[in-house]
Amino acid sequence: MRVNGDVADSISIRDRGLLYGDGVFRTMLAEQGKLRHWPSHLKKLQQDCQALGINCPTPEQLAVELQSILLAHPQGVIKLIVTRGQGGRGYAPPAVQAPHHVWDVFPLPEYPEEWRKQGIKLRLCDVRLSHQPRLAGIKHLNRLENVLAAAEWQAADIAEGVLLDLEGNLIEGTRSNLFFVRGGHLCTPDLSRCGVAGVQRERVLSWAASRGISVEMGHFPVEALAQAEEVFLVNSVIGLWPVQSFQQRRWTDFPLAFEVAEYLAGAHE
């Protein structure tokens, strides 16, 4: 672990990231000494910091630190957290910011190979995501809704849960972005009121645009998945998981999902 570039394993108990979830983060995949899609992650980190009014570390500083981390940890999951830094008592941000940033490294997770090839089992979560347009799309540190949703099941054969908003619209997985194919259109939920707009979601949208594939982004009820020809989930660690079952619906063919998966697993940026 590194804190503000220095090897360390702790932060102040008065850090606003700890006290209020006042910060943002990225979770990224390192393979063979390279961080996959770092330019996209950096851009999203900068955008999220700007949205919250947090001074983001410079790209040059992060690049130097990242290179050192990759030399020591060429394979694994790398997490980067940026907080507003320390502050006194109360919610109001300090007049003068001294942001903190933290790097951490985790082993690559081991998922069953059949999840990637044959699809996963998906469940519907009871937790509903509240609407907050000011935070929509941002990967901020307050992820309690996701924590509560992920605690709803312990069955090892269920890989992910799907989250709805307060109106019953599809939003995302607890740790992934959601896509489905319906009527020849690639569909994904609108995230203008809640949810996290992940880097892999943006890459899928770019892939579709480059191939002239129409994308419908909107407010879809959960019943839309029952009408889908394919369903799949993406994030920066898993890549892509097709969905083989959700409630009473079953799928066995994933032609578009496999095409997208091949693209996502392609060359580094």
C-alpha cells in the first residue's frame, strides 16, 4: 500500500474519505506489468474528482507511482483512492484542500471458468438505489447500497445481483454494468439519476458506435430482461460475464456477448 506516494499502510482517522465517504476510486487490472486501460481510468478519475470539487493528483505524479507499483506487482487488482484529505468536525469541506491518494494491490480473483464461457446466475436484489443526479455516474466512496445488496446472498453459484432504482428501473449489478440485447438493439440503463458509469461500460458503447450497432439507453423495467435475447455484465476486473439465468429466464447462446468480450480482452491502451 502507498499513501501519497510513500509506502505506508494507514491514513488519518480524520480523513474525510473515512469519515464521510468524501472521495472517489478506481479498480483496475494489472497483467504482465501493464495496467489495462489506464488512460481511460485516469480520465474517469479526473472527471469524478472534478464533479466533487476534489483536486486530483497530477497525471505525471500518478504515472511515476504506478510504474513503481507495477514493477513490484506485475499481476493483480490495483485500487486507487483519492479523498478530499483531512478536515475538522462537520460536513463542510475545508477551505484549503490537501487531498490524499492511496494505492492498494490485491491478488487476481479466481472465478470459475464456466462463468465466462457458459454464463452466470444473476439474482434480483431487494435493495433499491436512491436517486441523486449530482452523484450519478461517479464512483464515489459511499457504496453502502452496494454493500447491503451484496450481503443479501451467500450462495456460491450466484455470481452477481442486479440493482433497481426506487421506481423499479434496471440500473446495474452490485459491481458491474448491465447490458442486454432486445429486438436487435443493444440496451443499457440510463445512469443519469443513480449508478456508476464504469470504464468498461464506456468501452462497450464505443465498440457499438464503431460498428454501427444501435444502442438504446433508457429506463427499463426488470421485466425487460425476460424479453432479452442476451444479457451480460462488464467491469474492469471480470471483463465480461454472459448471464445464463435470471429468475425464470434461461439463455444458452451469447453471440454478441462473446464478440464484445473479445474486444474488451483486446490490446492495452
